Amino acid sequence: MKLAIGTAQFGMNYGISNINGKVTGSIARDILKYANSEGIDTIDTAISYGDSEIILGRVGNKNFKVVTKIPGVPCGISDIKDWMVGLVVESITRLRISSLYGLMLHNPYQLLGPRGPEIVSALRHVKNSGMASKLGVSVYAPKDLYDLYKVYNFDIVQCPYNLVDRRLVDSGWSTKLKKNGVELHTRSTFLQGLLLMPRHAIPSEFSNWYWIWDKWHLWLKENQIAPTAACISHALSCSDISRIVVGVDTLAQIKEVVRFAKCSSTPSFPDIKCDDDELINPANWSIKSK
């Protein structure tokens, strides 16, 4: 199954529509157990996701391919290789696994700076040492790949993709990455939950894009389709995507997502795409995740 479990909610309160708060250890265990039984084989996490790695290590993740992300190199680090190896070893220890499936840079833009070659060398050392099978980057927009891809041919790229933000496909990058054998992992399938919220519940901070919400909810009503189902179907309709990272905070949610993924169809989706970075990049939102 193309779905992967995003674990930001395992380590902190995350997501604009998250009303349940941080996932408890017992619920995390139930989510992973169910996901494994349904053929989901990939977990996405990060050092910056609070104590998500610790939680994953406690509840058990040996049946999954674990992908984690490391933060940018702080100022004052003299030996980047030692610094990176130290972080990876700590992650592996917290996760209680022997090695990572994937290691991604959370701030890949440092690769374009003066210490870029040192970062690349450190990444290669991690891979050659067997601490991670694949290396990659997590980017905010596909346009960032034009320069990054010249620096290193990554094994994995993670990028946002949803009904509103379709730049990944429209730019041609999804096709190019697949053609070059790169695993494409997408996130923000639900636009951090914004696409799942009832029309009346969408915060006023997003009123500038009222036409999107009006058109979206009218389409849902006319087609009698649940928003989760539509979002999942849209992501699955792109054959270039290797894994669709979805964040869930209850067992019921993962069951719903899996159910919709199994009966996914490819209807004619509404044209609600938008290139406004103030909307499609949650980092720019004035209202933050809980």
C-alpha cells in the first residue's frame, strides 16, 4: 500500500484540525499495529517532532521502514560528519532499530551554501556505513529541486502535494523524479487538515481564499463524497508517487484512511489549485498548529 504513517502527532500537538492533541503511547501502538496489518510498511518521523522517535521506539516499529529527518547544521559545528553521525546514532537508539530506511535533511537549502560539500560527504558516510539505506531531502516546493538536484542525486524526495497545491505534478518534477528512480514521498495530503474541515469551521484567517472553500464544499456535496476520500483518491491518482504520508491521531482515522484508499476512484476533481505561498505553505500561516 502506498500510504505511510506520519508521526508528527506522536510527538507534539500538530495540525490545524487536530482536536485530540498529542497521540498517547497506547493509541500510537494501536495505529501502527493496524497499519502493519493492512500492508502499510513506512513510517515518517523527524528529530524535530518532539519525542516521536522515543514513542516509536517504545511501541515498536520493527516491521516498518523508518524514515527520519535531521535538522539544519547549527553554527559553530566544526566537524559536520561527526555531528551528523552522532544525530543518526541517537535517532537509531531512540527508535530501537539497527538502521534507518531513509535519512532526509529537514533543511536541505544548506547544501547550496559554503558547507554544502561537507554535508554531502557526511551523508555519503552515513549511507556507506550502513546507518541509512537511502538519503533524501524534504522540500517546501518543487522549484527548490532545480538547484538541490545538481548537488546530489537523492534516493528520496519529500514534497507537499494535495488538491490545492499541485505544483509537484504541474511542474513536471514528479515525472522526472520517477524516471530517475527517485522515491517520491508526498505530505500535506489534507493541507494539514484544512481540506477536511467543515466549511463553517474554516478559520477566518483563510477567508482570502473563500472561493476555494466554496467550490470545494459544493463539489463534495454534489458528488456525495467524503473529503478524506477525495483527498486520498487525488493523491493515489498520481502514479509517480511512491508513498503518501498521512498523519493520524486516532485508530478510527487510520481505519477511515485505509478504507478510502482501498476503494479509491479517480473522479474528475474540482479545480481548486492555488499557487499562493501564503496558503499552500503552512509555515506562512498566521494561525499555527495547536
